[in-house]
Amino acid sequence: MVTQINPFIQPGSWFRGALHVHTTNSDGRLTPQESAAFHKQQGYHFLAITDHEVITDLSAQSEPGFLNIPGVEVSYDRNEMGESYHIVVVGARRMAPVPAGARIQEAIDLWARDPVALYLAHPYWSGMLAGEMMPLQRLHGLEVYNTSSQTDMGKGLAAVHWDDVLARGKRWWGVAVDDTHGVNDDAPGGWVWVKAEQLEEGSILRALKAGCFYSSRGPEIHDFRIENGTAYVRCSPAATISLVGPASYGYQRRALLNGIITEAEFRLQGRPSYLRAECADHRGHAAWTNPAFMVG
């Protein structure tokens, strides 16, 4: 039995959003206003600017069809590789009172007092291990794909990190982001499609925290559901459709030669703890559903 919200059957509308973006308020090349204009022109419905250690709030400049959500990227503590834990905070309107030298969980707890969505940024780029991620509480997920980390050094895809913690019992969502610092090949490179009742900050944040979205680098996912022992996936034209579970559990359907595939059906075997779908086109660009956690 599936135990959480399925965005594909929920009422509401789909809204495309960027959750990790930098501007001249930290180390980006565009001003906040230029970044907002760029994302609007690219067909986004909402934007969270997440400059380093400073909140950029353009919410007063939101307009019909385009929502600005304040945010910030903050860094604390050190992992085994000596890298900081980077946390993206979406919906931040004030800096949390985190003392100097705070450990990562203390910092997360202080941020989680506010109605925000919290994500572990670029775990592959940061050298994160499952043993370092598993103890973290009150995060809503991690970045399954970070475009800037990919274009900088080929370390943008963190699906293995995601599966590592999911297989060990974490109930984390996966977001795709640009982490853009300027308009180049890292923007637009990753985004979320959120299913929400309306294009309003509270509605978007509730959907993000509930996992009522999917993430993409290009493909669209139209349906993902598990019924009567069968998983169904429907998407835009793809080269492969994969059903991913813990360890060696999973299936893949592939298009023939240079053809396309737009739907797949998987008869389930055994009792996996979770399942997620992944659709990839012929360019290698993927889209990821959030996991369906299985019980019973």
C-alpha cells in the first residue's frame, strides 16, 4: 500500500519552480531583478533566490503568474571530507539565530522553527556519505540533481546518494535545481513541477514539504501510480522509463533503436520499501518522481 500524497491524482495545477539560484547579492552574475526576469521569460511560475548567507526577498515584486519566494543557502559544520553541510532554505524571511560553531543538527533545528522547506544541497559535490546524512532530522530532502555541480565538475547527479538514504529508511524528497550563478549552461538546467492549489507561497511550500511534485531536467511525467501490485508510468517521449527501488530492486523499459516510449507498466515482485520512477530522453536528460513508500 502507498502511504503518501500522489501529486498526479491531486486537485490543483502544475507550477514550474527554481529552488536554488544565486545573484549579485552573493556570488551570482545577475541582479535579483534580472534573475527574476530571466526565469519568468524561461517559463517558470515561481523562483526562490537563495544567495549565500543572505536572504533575498522579492516577494513584494510578485505578480500574477509569477511568484517570488524568499530563500537562502547556509553552510555549517564539516563532514568527513572537510566540506561544509550546505542547506537550502525556501521560504526564509529571517536568518535563524544559529550560533557560531553550531553543529549541523542544531542549525537545522533552529531553521525548522519557521514554516520553511529545507534541502541538503549538492550531496555529491559536498562528498556526503550515507552515514553522515542518515542522522539528519527535519530536512525535507536533498538535491537529486544540481546543474552547477554538473557543469563545474561532473558531480551533479546524486541519485545514488538519494537511494542510499531511502533504502535505509529516510523519507526524503528529491529536487532538481540549477544552483545557477549566471545565465550560461547551468540555467535553466533543473527544476521542480509542483502540484498546488494555487500559485501562492503557503500553497507551494505545503506541496514541497508534502512531496507533491516531481523534478526534471527536461522530460515531463504525466502519471505515476501503484495499484493492485502494478506500477504505471506515463511521460513525454523518452528513451527509457525506469522503476527504482532499494538495492538491486528495479526494472527498466527501453525504446527500440532510436524510437520513443511514453508509458510503461511494471508488475511488482516482492515487497520493496519504496519505489520511484525515472524517465530519460535520448539526450540523457531525466525526470524523477518522488518515492512512493510501501507498507503492508
